[in-house]
Amino acid sequence: MEKLETATLAGGCFWCTEAVFHGLKGVHKVLSGYAGGSVENPTYEEVCSGRTKHAESVQICYDPQTISFAELLDVFWRIHDPTTLNRQGADRGSQYRSIIFYHDDTQKRIAEDSKKKAAANGLWPDPIVTEIVPFTSFYPAEGYHQNYYRFNRTQPYCRMVIDPKMEKLRKTFTDRIKEVDV
């Protein structure tokens, strides 16, 4: 029996982040939700207000024998801009900040090393502002946010924002993409 692990990441709009990670080999489930804030069971509207301090996040259930936490982070650094504070593209607000929520000391060490490597390799010209913080809680988003890209591909946001991320994923990580269409 495989032993699955959990990663929790925030990198802008959870619709985008969920779609990308859902397409990776070794990823069994991705949930969109909220993490990093102070309000239990927040709603989307509450998170958008900025008063909950939550970030739009994804919780990834993955098989570390197929894809490692470090490999997940390698994708994470490339699918969003970790140098912009409280913003991803046109999406603005603290709910769009970049965060790695570590679940244990091993994930913390891997996240810190990964961030240093991402900064050193010049992937981004500006300093990385991604937070690395301990995981405390995750609240799944409302049902209509789950698998948003899969069910709404023709929507303008999906075509203009998520499709380019998916294409970048296909070109950059060809060996890690699931055989099935994401």
C-alpha cells in the first residue's frame, strides 16, 4: 500500500494552482481552500475581504515514491510569480500571496533549500517574497471552486490565465505530466 503525503501551498488564485498540480503524476488529489488565516471555516467572500488573513491555497495529496516534495516545489516556483507581494497578475490582495506551509521539519528544510535554489538560479529577476510557515489548518473552499478548470475551461479566466500555465507545465515538465488530459 502506498503511503501518501500532504503538501499545502499558496501561489495566487487557487483555480490556477489546483489545475497545475492536478496534472502531475503522483498527485492523487488536490483541494482548493484557505490557509494561513485566523478565521475558522471562512467563506470565499470573507477571504476576499482580506479580514481573515487566509490565502487561497491548495492541499495536495501525493505519493512521494512518484513525486517528491522538492519536485512539487520545483513546479510551484515556475507556475506563479513568487516575487510579487499580495498579487498574481491582475489578482490583488493578501489572499493571493505566495506561501509554503510546511507540515514537518523535513518539509521546512526542503522548502528553505528549494527557495534558496530558486533565488540562486535566476529564475526570477526580483527577490522571492514567498513565506515559509508552519501548517496550522486548511479549510476546503466551496464546492464550485473545486476542479474549477476541469469544469469551466471555456470561461475567459481559464482561457487567458490558466491555459498559459498549463501550457508552460506541459512544455517544462513533460516527464511529470499525467497521461490523461487534466
